Amino acid sequence: MNSAYSTDSQYIHPSILNADFMRIGEELDRISTADSVHVDVMDNNFVPNITFGASMVEQITRRSPLPVDAHLMIDDADRQAPAFAEAGASSVTFHLEAAKAPVRLARELRRKNAAVGVALRPATPVEPLLDVIGEFDLLLLMTVEPGFGGQSFLESMLPKIRRARSAISESNLEVSIQVDGGVSRETIERCAEAGANVFVAGSAIYRAQDATEEISALRELAAAHSAH
Ligand code: DX5
Ligand code: ZN
């Protein structure tokens, strides 16, 4: 399968949700050693917060050499998500809870040359998705309720990561598992051990004195505790 992510590699995706929006260009420069920039799109309906639209994604692709990983926390994903692939996002992740026809949408996004992710809120079970998981490049398991940066990691999500990783491996599929929410030096090892290989970190990286050093520390911890 032509996947943008290898399940044998670890990826660090800083979220700009906690960046200083008045200095966004410099804030993008601070994370130049990361693997992608994670852009949290919120519509004040799917989550009680509002952030950026497709034009912001397009501007980031022009300003930063990093691929854009767009995380859509928006209703009506079937209609809204394609615009983010057209804006140049390298991967587009929509929430299963917000999509009527996730397989059709995944195929449409792939036709628009984006890698495709499907995201689950903490209380959404992964099992009903497993029959169609091969349609996606990435499974995003939220480790906080989506909507805000700086929340505490939900330890109770670790068994869900493990179940997803073993089901995907048993099916011999190349689907990466991304974790998002409360990922830091304290929690990344357990996520990696459970089978995650793509790590979003917002406040851990943007609140660090030295973002480059934080990215490399997270990358080393993830590699040292990788489930592979
Ligand atoms: C939460 C967003 C996350 C958030 C992560 O809804 O999807 O990407 O920015 O922030 P931290 O790492 O601070 O939990
Ligand atoms: Zn996110």
C-alpha cells in the first residue's frame, strides 16, 4: 500500500494550537526538525473551540517546508474535508463521529493526493472500524477529549492503542497509530510501547525553552520504547 507513514518509524508532529499566533512564522521555524506540523482545525460545533480553516493550511504550506498534518475537529467532514487536501495538507484526518461515509471520503481524499487519517474520541470504540481500517493510512486515537491543548493524558486509552495495534498487525496492514493529547516526556514511552508510532505534542513542545531539544528527546524516547 502506498502509505505516507511507515509503521516501523516514529514521527513527531508538534501541534501549533499552543503557538503564539501573532508570530506564527517564527513559531513554525522553531519546529523545523519535526516530521510534520499538526494543524488543529476546530469549528465550534464538533468541539467547543474555533481555530483555523483551509486558507491557514494553504499559507502554512507556503511558509514551512514541513508537511502539514491537518486534524479536522469539524462536523460534516464529508463535505468539508476535501478542501484541506486541495489546500495542500499532506495528510487529512477527520473524525469518524463526524463522517457519514468514511470509506467514500477516505477514497476521495486519496484521489486528491493526501494521506488519510481517521480519528476517534476517547469514548468511541475502535472495534467497529477494524473491518475498514485498511482504507486509511493513519488511525488517530485521541488521548484527551478534543478541543483544547494542555489537558492531561488519559491513561485509560492505553489498552485501546494496544488492541488497535494488534488487530492491525494481525491483518498485515500498514496503518500507523497516532496519539494526540497530553503527550510529553512522561507519557510518550507508554504510548510507544502500546503501539503508537506518530506522536502529536502541543504544549510539551511549545512551552519548552528549546523546542528542537524537546523534539529530539521525544523522538529518542519513542524510538527506545517502540513496539517494533
Ligand atoms: C486537542 C488537539 C491537540 C492538542 C494537543 O484537541 O487535537 O492536537 O493541540 O495539545 P497538548 O499536547 O498540549 O495536549
Ligand atoms: Zn490534534
